[in-house]
Amino acid sequence: MEQHLITDIVITPVAFRDLPLLNTVGVHETYALRAIVEIVTDSGVTGVGETYGDAPHLARLQLAARSLIGVDVFSIGVMRLRIIEALRGDTTVGGHGMSGMVTGSSTPDRVLSPFDVAALDIQGKVVGRPVSDLLGGAVRSEVAFSGYLFYKWAGHPGQADDAWGAAIDPAGIVAQAQRMVTDFGFSALKLKGGVFEPEEEVEAILALRKAFPGHPLRLDPNAAWTVPTSVRVGQALDGVLEYLEDPTPGLAGMAAVRREVPMPLATNMCVVSFDDVAPAVAAGSVDVILSDHHFWGGLRRSQALAGITETFDLGLSMHSNSHLGISLAAMVHLASATPNLDYACDTHWPWKDAAEDVIVPGALGFENGSVRVPTLPGLGVELDRDALARLHEQYLACGLRNRDDTGYMQRIQPDYELVSPRW
Ligand code: GKR
Ligand code: MG
């Protein structure tokens, strides 16, 4: 039996330009950080993965990488055990890549994720099959995504306006949605809320409903509301939302809201690891779990989550953060091979400058809001070494080492306070 033993792992932090997207903890900084993980085997095959680029996470990736040398890339179970062991003495904190919005996810799973993806990329190349086949086979040839709308400023303070311009009221959000639907063809829309008074965000959703009568709509304030506010918003949007995402903090709060609102509740904040699932089911906190292979331990463990949601008759959708093409490829393979993925997946893709990526252009594209599942062996994307070097230089030059939406906001508006729930 031929093995493919890991001989080298290279972790490269990169930065790509980001826009001033507002959320309930602040605003996106001028650059988003990611880490690109390359695994090399003794058979000369290379695989790639992508994850958060925050400094403490990079340190944990390095720790994990050292423990994986000599492991066969077909032994992802062994890789996981090695990573758990390598992180046992780790005392670093933070660096979850989410600016404080999600902190309870499992650290070993978050660290395992890019290695799992890179190992599957290699496995696919070795056997000559796409990653979707290794996950049980694609049940759909294209994966639908939702248009992810953000309140935003016209440009970063001190810089020229960006191409998207400002969106700080219902008219601005509708205009943004129109552009997204025209450019990408999305047939579902999600608004990142928790930024303005809840009533204003209800107005924005109602304006979207009027402008896009056939598009499923979602609203996600990242737990910015108390239980009574969440109930008020949920009832005001009866019949309008496909689901309401993380209106309020915690399993108990979500359960209380869920009893009083008519639409399903979804989460990527109160169920973020396998440990959270049983208490959430027992409390009746959510209807839909938003999976995310970046913190659920990679593609295989995300499939385990899909089995759990099926068992408990929960819905399954997919969360995103600012990301590059390797992550998009991984998301598409996973989604294609997950029969019970019931909703269009989230993606931050439109917010990225199309010219900035670490993969050779052309492998992934949006048509009618969907991405065709790559059919080449592995992930079906190729690392562009010049682009990787450029984005790494950008990382070194930009000076950012952690995602800090709140700190950036406070530099711009010194009286800005982090409050949860805010309304
Ligand atoms: O990019 O500001 C953002 C989002 O708020 C992101 O960080 C969240 O993790 O998209 C995410 C969500 O659905 O909560
Ligand atoms: Mg969310």
C-alpha cells in the first residue's frame, strides 16, 4: 500500500484589501488576514488549505504543523489526534478570526481545518478524483450562494470612495442588493444587521422584500438584541424572512425568542462546536445550524455535523467570513456533497477585489448566484505563487496582525462602545 507521508508544511500569512463593512462589533479594517497552508508529501504531491490569519492562530498552526510531519495524508484521524496532543499545552488566547463575535468554537477543530482540506486536496490528486468524490460524491453540480449585504461607509476614512459606495439606509441596501443580483445572479439575500436601530433594519428588510419579491431574505444582527427586541423584530417580519440569524446571545435567549417568533432561527454563534449541539437541541434554541468547515474541523467533520442536523431534523446552512479562493473551493466541494444542505450558502466573495487571490484565476466563477463544482482532481484550484508572494508582502506591509473590527471603529469614533446586546 502506497503511503503519502507529510514531509513539509508551509504556512503563509496573507492580507487582501477589504471594504468598510459594518457589523455590531465595529467595522472591517482595510485588509483581511488569512493563512495559506501547503502540505508537501514524500511522493512530491502538494495540497492547499486556507484559514484565519490572526497571530495566535498562526502560532497554533505552526505548533500543529510540526506534529504532522511523517503522517500519511490519508490518515486524517491520526492528524486530528496529533493536533489535539500538540495543542494540549497551548496557553495562547484569542485569534479566532471573528473579531470577538464567535469565541466558543473548538480550538483543535479550528486548527485541524486547513490541514484536513490540504490533505483531501492531496488525496484527490493521488486518486485522480475531485474532493467532492472523496466526501461521498456531489449530489449537485453547482452550489447556490446568497448575496451577503452589509451596511457600509462610502470608503475607508481618509481614502477615496470604493466602487460599492455607501449603504447606510434602506435605499442604500436595496441599491447594493441590486448590484449584487445583477453582477452575481444571487437568488437569496442576507443582511448583516446589528448596526442601526432594529426598526431601521426592519425597514431595510421590508424595502428588500418590495424590491425582490421572490428572493428568500435573512437578517443577522450577530446577537445584538435582547430577547424582547428580538421577539418584536421577529414578529414584525412575520412571513418576510426565510430565517432570522442569531438575534440574541446564548442558547437560553435563543430558545426564548424561538418560542415567540414565527420564522426559523439560525445560528453560527451559539452552536459552534460539537459540544454545543446537545444543549441546543435540549433547550430548543435553533432550527438551522450554519456549518463552517473553518471552525467545525474541516470537510469530514462538517459532514459529521450534517449527519447530526439530519438526525435531529434541524436545517443546515453555511456561514462565511472574508475569504479567498481556496476556501471557496472547499466550501463548494463540501456543499455539493452534503445532500441536506437546505439553503443557499453565505459568502463574502463579492466584497473581495477580484484581482486579489492566491489561486490561478478561472477555476471558480459565479453564474446565477451559483458556483460550478470543480471536477479536476483535488480541490481543482492551483496556487499562484506570484500572487501568494504579493499578498504575503501585503501582509508584512499592512501591519495588521489580528482582526480587530472594534479597535478600528474606536480609532475612527473614539466614543464607540462594544455592547452586547446593544438594543
Ligand atoms: O464579516 O462582519 C462580518 C460578519 O459579521 C462575520 O464576521 C460573521 O462571522 O458572517 C458572519 C456571520 O454570519 O455571523
Ligand atoms: Mg451569522
